[in-house]
Amino acid sequence: METTFAPTRPNLIRRQAVLTVHDLAVRAPDGTAIVLPLDLELAPGEILGLVGESGSGKSTLGMALLGYAMPGLTITEGTVVVAGHDVSSADEAGRRRLRGGVISYVPQDPGAALNPVRRIGRQIDRMLRTHAPELSGAQRSRRIGELLDRVGLPDTREFLRRYPHQLSGGQAQRFAIAVAFSCDPAVVVLDEPTTGLDVVTQRRVLELVRGLCRDDATAAVYISHDLEVVAELADRIAVMYSGRIIESGAADRIAYAAGHPYTRGLIAAVPDRTGRESVTGIPGHAPSPFRRPDGCAFAPRCPVARASCAHGEAPALRRIGTGHLVACPYEREKTSGSTARPAPRGPVAATESAGLTITNLRAGYGGLQVLHGIDLRLPPGRCLAIVGESGSGKTTVAKVLAGLHIHYTGAVELDGATMATAVERRSPAHRRAVQYIFQNPAAALNPRRTVFDTVAAARRVLVPEDPDPGSAVRATLESVALPETYWCRYPHQLSGGERQRVAIARGLVGEPRFLICDEVTSALDVSVQATIVELLRDLVLRRGVGMVFITHQLPLVRGLADEVAVFQQGRLREYAPTGTVLDAPTHDYTRTLLSAGPHPLRSARPNPAGAGTIPLGKDVP
């Protein structure tokens, strides 16, 4: 049996637990444990951060707290008690009554969770009708108004008549949170609710969750792969690996004095915005639950592992400090951690090749103008990062460069020659020179093509004169660290990081001079993200590829980009070398973006809670 510790905050110790989990396990039909038996306990108002890489069992555990097992899995043992209600022993009808009223759930993608053909006002009203039937229509309307006001959304008839697709990503996420808190649940499970959101929207969502939990005394389980975000929000953190909790403790303790080598590896993989260190990914991959090794599951990837770690039972959690438990007998062994960051390169010389240039770019959708007089330049072998909030025009610039958005004025040139607006009208040389890597490789890759066929198809289209495309395909796949064992696999058989490597290989196989990377790391685990960033940096430094790197993750920028362009509402607010933008920004908006991010894990401990927060405000109707 695994166990976590009791709450440590003084105002929580004396309060009865609102969530009690004992020996909970989730298994596949053959008996393989996806989540091994574990215990949890939360007090009212307490936030537990649950972190780990994809496949660690975080989401499976989170769903199990609601009495739900993903298709093909079963909750085989253990109990889950929420505010005195035994979720685990209830029948399906009883669980449905508890979900929403006693324990609720906020999904990673609210757009997929909300009913697309039902107006949002009706959806939140239905939640109240189901779990608070004693409320009259007028009382429900007042309650909805209060909820929308608390999450910073307009309480207007026009807004409530919108459909989910008419909300921005931040609006949809805040609305999903309002729905989850609408019936005053005792516990809320939040599954990666800020993944893919820009830093300002992320900050507002985090402040919102913290405030609601504090004001309503609602306990929360916050699931994330982003340890930096969790460390700022949570009271306690539990780190999962291969179905087990391998470290747990107070958030401050885990973030700044981690004991397990895996936790320290996650911290080393977090981008260091201070510029002192480079990100370092954890080598290898987490094991499949169906091929879990003997002994410690992390041993094959562990920098301090002994021969004994690969034998016998997995290490049990043991106390190494007040409320701090670690499942490793060598927690005091030092790991190598991050490496010193390479010195930044100097500014672009005037004699360098012109490369890609944008002059006085103005673009729009229908009658809405979204870009206003943008000027940018990217020589070969340099990386330009474009940052800004959602809706700032970043992706529109990328689509213009790639020939995927044609409604614009201004000049887009390659080596001084104007490129056609539409990609299908561009010359073969221009199509080959500029390639695009999309944010979501799962949607961008053909599910019916193997890895090899996907990359080979791109080679045949871009370099039709090549008599032996297979040689180029093999060399490209090897260059992105995809060995031959992966070449016959389909996208659904790959991890998120592996799919992104395939997408990068497809972009590289035509030997382009410029790559456009559109939020390619936003949904990846920090360790996988670190390895992808290392790969992209190598492409720029060693192969001389010019790169447009679009991101909302400012800490990534320092280790990859030579210059940074800051966008706000379609306007270029700041454009300068990376060190200048990050260390001495001149525009107030840039300073807002920098202050919105979570506190760096590899610097001094943050100020007391509440310092530097961004007011939630309210969206205009």
C-alpha cells in the first residue's frame, strides 16, 4: 500500500478530511495495475497537485475519484469517500447523483466537454436543476449571475445564448470552472485545465481556482504535467510515476527540496527563464504498465540507480522530513541536473542573407483586421520567437508565411523575391523552402499512414526528382531520434513526444531552409518538451535552419531564440534580441507577460501568496 501524508497547514490539521481514499487501485482486464493501491486525504479548502509524465496514471486516478474508470479499465479495490458519501460502493445511478453536486470535474478541453449544440446558459442551468432542484427559476438565474461574475464572465443574455464554439479558450475554461463550482461541491478534480492557455489567461485561471477553493472551502485535486504551475497553486504535491506515488509533501518542499531523482529530473526539465541553465530532458521513456520492470520502475532512467534497484519489490514511501515522503533509498544522492546555458549569439549582421522578410503586413478574416503593419526579418540559421496572448495574431503571421492565409496586404519575401500568397501558387522551390509544423501532431498526422509512409509522402511531393526517397526518409527519421523500430507504427501507437518528432521529420525531409513551429511544445510533458527543444536548437545551430518559434511559454524562448517579437492585439509591441526582451523589456505589455508566468523553480523561493497577481477582471460582452 502506498500512502501520502496528512495536511500540514495549521488551519487544515484540525479539520476533518473531506476526501479520503484508501487502497484505491485501477486495473486492466488481465489484472495489470494501471494505478497501484494508494491512499489520499484532503481537508476542506486544500489543493493537492498531482504531477507526472503522460502515462503515469494521473488522469486515471483523477477519474477514479469520481467513481469512473476509462473504457477497458476497472476500479478493482479500495474506497473513495467524499464528504461522507462512499463513491466506491454506490451504484451507477448513485454516482451520477454525486457527480456535480458532491464531487465535480473540470476537463482539459472544455470545448470537447461542453455540448456543442446547446447554448451555454442552458447547460449551467441544467446542472443546477439536476443537483439543486430546490432552487426556483429566479434563484437559479441569480446563482448563474453570481458564478459568472466570480469567474470574470459577463452576466448578459447575449453571452448566455452563445454556443461553446463562440467562446475563446480562456472563456470556455472559466465557464467550465463555473459549472464545476455551481452546486458547491466538496471536491473538484481539475485535469490539466491550463494546458495550451497563454500565460496571462493561465494566471487568471489559477487565481480563480485558488480563490474559489479558499472562499468556498472546496478541496481540489489539480492534475498537471507542469510542476512549476502546480508548485505555485497547490498546498501539497504528489508525484506519480508508473501508477505509483513516488514522492509527496508540502508544495514548497517538493519544489525546492525534492528528494526523488525523478522529481529532480522534472524540475531540471523546466525551462529556466533566468538564463543560468539549459533545460535537460529525462532520458528514455516511462514504462508501459503492461511491461513494468521489477523493482523500481524508474531505475532504467535513473542517474543514481544501483543494480539492486532493478530487483525485488518497488521501494515503499518513507518519511525524510516533516510530511515529506519519498519512495527511494538514495534520495540524498545528487543528480547532474541542468547544464550551463550556452552564451547568446550576437545580433544579425547587415551583410547576412536576407532570408524571410515581412514588410507592412496587414491581415484579417472577413471584415476583421487582426494584423496591423507588421515588419519582421529572419535570416537562415537564426530563431525568431513570436510571443503573445491567444488572439494576438501569432498564428496568422505563421499562416501567411506558409501560404495558408491569403487575405493580407504587404510583402512576404524570400531572399528578396516575393512569394505567392497561396501555397498552391508558389514555386516548387518556395514550397520546399518553408515548412510548417503544427501544434497538434495527433490531428496533423494521417492516422492510416505509418511513420515511414508519412515522411516518405512529404519527400515525394517536395523532391519529386529524388530517385531514392527512402534514403532521405531513413536519415531524417534517425536525425530526430526515431529508430527503425518506430517506422512501421501508426500515430495512435506513439506517445505525444514521438508524434511531434514525426511531425518535425515530415517538415525536415524536404530539406527546407525555414521551419515554422506553431506552439509545438504547448501540450507536451516538461521532460518531452525539453528533448524537443534540444532537437530544435540543434537544427538551428548545426543545420543552419531558420526557425519561427511561436509560443506562449516565455521560459522556452531564452534557450532557443535569437530574437523575440512580442505581439498584442495584432500589433508588434517589442522586437529585440532575446536577452533584451526578457531582462530589460521596454513595453508595459512585455512586462505583464513576464510577470504573469509562475515563479521559476530554480531560483529563490517566491514571495508570499498573492504577490504579483493579475486581477481577474471581467470580459466585455
